[in-house]
Amino acid sequence: MALSPPRRASLRFTRVVAAFAAASALTTHAGALEPAVTLGRISLAPGHTLALREELGTALREELAAAPLAKLRSREQYVLSARLQKLDTRRTPNWTQATCSVSVMLKRKSDSALLAVVNGRATAQDTRPLATQSAALRAAVHGAMKRVPAAVAQLR
């Protein structure tokens, strides 16, 4: 018995929807253990440029990917937010010195409860102003992020 074209299209649509639902269910089940820590909000103290926000985000993503947390899977999820507190630059005729401080906040994803605040601070000196600021920012992020795995371990 042959199906009419509208019924054939309806049957095909039903099969596609069923296949999508099955694939979605498998993905949800397989993805039950997600990365324990994801990156959340990145903010700046007043007076800093959006370019610094992008650089801060890049440094945080790199540190998070390199941390032991990157491979940690858990049913309990955490969100890591960060704030550039200050980036001061001092210039002389021969060199530039930059001091940076960042705060990293660890929150539980389910209820946004603040679980830990870790600060990082660094000073860098170079002849190139932008390179100096970048080095100080990255070092401050590294200083804060190296304490995050211990904070997560205490929570588990």
C-alpha cells in the first residue's frame, strides 16, 4: 500500500524528530559529567579599557585550560568570575613598571553561592609599556588561578 506524498512527508518528519529526540537524550546522559569549572563574568574596575577585558578573558581561559580543573568532571558545577581590580603603570625614561591585581571568585553554579575569593598580584618591568602591562596582568591571573584547584578540592 503506497502512502500519499503528504503522509510520506509527515512520516519522514516524525522519524527525523524521533531521531533528534533520541540523540538529544543520549547527549544529555553522556554530558551529565561536565567540566567542574567554567568561566563566567569578567569585569573591570572603572577607568580600564575593553581591550584589557579581552586580554583578561584570554589569560583566564588559558590558565583554566592549563589547570588540573580542565580535566576534572563533576556533577557539581562551579563558575569562575574575575575582576581586574587595578593596573597601575609607572614610566621613567628607561623603563616602564606595571602592577596589576585581579580577584577571582568561585561560585556554585546551581545557586550562585560565593565559595571562594582568590586574589593575584604581580609587578612587571620592561622597556615597552604595553608588554609590561600585559606581563603584569598575565602574572596576576596566574597567581590567582594557581590557588583555584585547592579551593575546588576543599569543596569536594
